[in-house]
Amino acid sequence: MNILILGSGGREHTFAWKVSQSNLCKQLFVAPGNSGTAQMATNVNIGVNDFQAIKTLVLDKGIDMVVVGPEDPLVNGVHDFFLNDERLKHVSVIGPQASAAQLEGSKEFAKEFLIRHDIPTAAYQSFTKDNVEDGFAFLETLKAPYVLKADGLAAGKGVLILNDLDEAKTELKDMLVDAKFGTASTKVVIEEFLDGIELSCFVLTDGKDYKILPTAKDYKRIGEGDTGLNTGGMGAISPVPFADELLMNKIEERIVKPTVAGLQKDDLPYKGFIFIGLIMVGNDPFVIEYNVRMGDPETEVVLPLLKNDLAEIFRAIGNGTLKDIDIEIDQRSAVTVMLVSGGYPEAYDKGIEITGVENITDSLVFHAGAKMDNNKLVTSGGRVMAITSYGEDYNEALKKSYQNIEKLHFDKMYYRKDLGFDL
């Protein structure tokens, strides 16, 4: 097969690394890709939402399968675009159709789905600028902290957790009336706060059957001890040490099965990854959110633990035979540590030279915001690289990643030195 991966981050480099190992993969393309994907695939400078340019590429190169990395093109209907085009509809697209992608595209849609299918989640109400006063009144019925979520896609920045009622009211007004997050916050979901430890569950489905991948825990805050601003993710650990057989049974029975059954009942066509963000309240899992693609940096720890041929799994998802695949998982732990640009997630410099990558041994290096410029490897984003290692447990894996990071350098490089502190 000729395969195209859409996206440019660490997630897409990890996909390319895994897919390129498959005997089924004849030619591999990544659009737009990065300096990491360029090592095992052909990068094509096309944006993930430029559907016409993607069509031209698919037809020119005889591409048989498109693997969609980020959420934007899924919510914008890339899968539907292929199905509705006579020349493209034979191409297998890994990622849900637009109607199902609303599970990530709209927080309200996701909450309604959860409630409708009796899947455990926090109580909520949603508001627009026309009933902002009702939103203030609902906030007064809740105990602090207060959770405000922009309904639409806000690049991972549309969730606020606030301890002060007056501040929560001010932020609600900023989101709804002053469009703090643009069109993403024309509607805002207010949720009760659930207190517990978070983890993520990853499911592959062909729309009928499903397979569960290893769990992961990622670290979103920039500062150690989970302080400071939210980021796209500062690192991840897989599997989650406390996710024992009893908990995994609860997650499967209460959350995964009703989610896949709910997709069928609601006629939401789904072929691809379901990323379920969970929180443990006592011993019980509740759903915080759905994402309709793999997470980043979770991909960088989950896929290295998958022993199967990923292209073979994708082929089975495409033709509806996922039930025939036996998923094989490496029993070790995997950890990834994200190296970020100084200043991230706020303003940061780009184009800074990265040195020492060739000195890394016994760890995997996944490029995210990095590119080649005049034969030099330079930074091109806030999250620059993910350093992934294996170990008998997560502590051993972490130690290896931290030892290898010592061999790398770029000006103002920053990373968290406390991953796993809460486990």
C-alpha cells in the first residue's frame, strides 16, 4: 500500500516510524511532516485542511490509505470528502466521519452523548451569550473549583478551572460575550468539578468491534508538580501503574462498550482511534472528554508498546475485520519526556539549532516542532522533541530518557524533571 499520514507533530512522526516498519507499506508520505518524518517518508508541503491539494496528491501518488493525525481535518470532514468523491471513495481513511468527530468538535455534543448512553460523567449545563445570566446562576449552585469549557476546538486551551466564583463569572462573560476563544466559545459548557487522578484510555474501532490499547497518563502543565499554564503535553507514561485488571474491566464495561454501542445506535460512522480522557473518583472511572484521534505525547508511549504491524491493523479497520486481529502488547513500560522551547506555552523563539541527537542511544527520538534549515536541525515549534524510553517499570524508563536528554542541546531548552511524581 501507498500510505499518507496527515500532520506535522510528534504523533505523526511516531505513526510514520511504526507504519514504515510494515511490509504492507510500499511508499509512505507525510503532509506536511517534519524533520523526523523526513527520515522515513516523503514530506509533502500541504496543509492538513487543504482537501483539494490532498486529493491531487492521493491521485498522483496512487495512495491507498490516509491516516489522519490531528482533530481539525476530521471535524472539518476530510473522511466525508473522500467518501463523496467518485475518484477517492475507494481510499481507506483512518479517522471518523464529521458527524462522529463532533465528539471532540463540540463539548456539548459529547456531554449529550455520554448522558444519553448512561456513561459516567460530571453533571453539566451549557450556555450562550443570550443566557449568560443563567450561567452565573448555575455557577452559584456549584462548589469550587468551577470548570468552564469552550464548546468548540480551541487548540487544547479552551478549558478553565477556577477557584473563585467572581473570577468564574468574569471568565464566563469573557468567553461568551467577548469571544475569548473566538468562535470556539460561542457556547460554553459548565461542569461540576470531579476530584481524582486522571488517565487516558485508547480504543481502536472499525465501527462494530473494538480493541483496547495500553493506558497512558500525560502531564499537561508546564511547571513541576503540575503547576503553571496548560500545554499540549510535557510527557507521558504507559501503562498507568494503577490501571489493574479490576479497573480495566470497569473501564471496558462502563465506558468502552457503551461508547462503541452508542456510536452504532446514533449512526455515527467511526473508523479509527477513540481517545477517552478519564478521571478516577474513588475507585470509579468517569469520562472527562473524548478525542477522536490519538493524543500527543501519548502516541509516543502507546505505539512503541504495540507489537503488531500498525498498517495491518489500519487495513483491518478500513475493511471492517478488526475482530480478527489479536493485539500484542510489550509488557515493559514506556515513558516520553517532551523538550520545549523556552517561553512555551507563551511566546518563544524559533530557528534555534538543535545538537546532540546523533549521540542518543537506547531511547527513541520523536521530532515535533523541528525542521531542517540549511542542513541544520532547528526548532520550529513550542514542543520540539519527545524522548521515549522503555524500562521494566516507568522509573527505569524515565531514568533512561533523562540520561539521554543530557546529550541534547538547544538554547533555552526546558523539560519537566518530575514526571510520575503523582504515581
